[in-house]
Amino acid sequence: MSVRASAFRHTARPVVLAAAVGGALLVLTACQDPAAQAEAQAAAQAQAGEAAADKAAVEFDAAFAAENWPLAKAHGDLILARHPDTAAAARIAPLHEQAGARAESIREDKRLAGLWTYNVEPVTGGTQLSAAIYTRDRVDSDGSGARPVRLIFRDHPSWGRSSYLVMEAGDFDCYGACRVAVTVDSAAPVRMAANRPDTDEAIAMFIDDERALWRMLDGAKALSVEYPVKAGGTRTAVFEVGGLDRARLAGWK
């Protein structure tokens, strides 16, 4: 071995040893400083959270731009729940509120539309069309228990157009004629003529001016009808009419 090689060998050993000792001291120092270790860990977690929130925000932004409000709300819910303290969460918060409001409006519109039932039925002389809706709350008309009341608009080729209430139990005190109080939203009640046909086919009471009643529903959210019953007094049926598809009875004006 040359003198130079021998010298290098003797010099390298202390350097390697010093590096090893230094690394051990750094590890030992870190282990002996929990505060610094916790701070480093928190910083790493915060950085990971920001990255995850940014990734989720891309999906939120795409859904919001496409006006897919339910999906945008879902993505926003995830970001705000899992990464509430991130920059992405702060940025989307007001947009998430808008998406939530619009998603709720869509949900409510679908719910109201689903309350109506439409029927197209072949009958003698042509086709019968009808639109029907049940009361928001059940009504006890005779003390036997609360039951649904139904409002029906019917267009018959022979009998013409009509509007009437149908009960499942009890009876209307309107044989011959009576007047009922009809209220749209918060407007003042309107007194309208009605009659209970002398028939056992159904417990029905017709509101005579069906065209006026139909027009009253245009733009309305709720319709209530207060009517007399044979059990005594009056009852009130409330209908959430805002989801009516007026095109289903296109001939009505």
C-alpha cells in the first residue's frame, strides 16, 4: 500500500465516524424535542390536507360550472367536513352555500311535482283527463279518524270540466248547495258555491266554478278549502299545489 493510500485510509475513518455520530446526535436531538417533532408532523398533515382539498375542489368546480347543484353540494360537503381549515374550503364556502340552496330548490320542486297524479282514460265519447292531489295533512271528518281528502280536476268529453273534493269517510253537509271558503297562500278567503250530488258512488263535493278555482292555482303554493260536514261544523283541507303541471290539462284556462 502506498503512503498516500495509507494516509487516505486513516483520514477517511474519522470523517465517516464523525458523520455517523452527527446523524445519531440529530436523531437523538429530534427524539428529545417532542414539540419540534409534533410541529413537523402537523405541518406534514396540513400539507397533505391542502393537497387533498385541492383535488376535491377540482371536482366541486366542475360540478358547479355544469350547474349540477346536488353533485356540487355533495363535493362541497366532503371538503368542508374533512378539510375545513384549508384554503380550498375557504374559497368554495360561499359557492357551496349557493349550490346547497339550488339543490334544495330542485329537491322541493320534485317533491311538489310528485304530489300530483295525472290520468288519461278512454271513455265513451273520447278521453277523460284528470289531475288529482291529496291533502298535506289527513282530516278527521266524522270522528272515525283522520283520512286523506283529495282534490280532483276532471275533463270529461260528455260531462265537461269539473273540480271536486273526495273524502274516504264521513260526508259533506252540502246537499243541494253550500258555500266553501277557498284560500290561496296568505290571500283573503274567497267564498265559492259548491254542491254535494245525491249519489252514493263517491263521497264527493263539487266546487261549481271550476275555471276560477283552476286559475287560483296558477303560481300558488298552497290551497285550502274549508267545507261543512254532516258530523257538524267545518273542516279544512290543505293542498300543496305548487307542483301542478298545467299543461296536463291544456284546455283549461
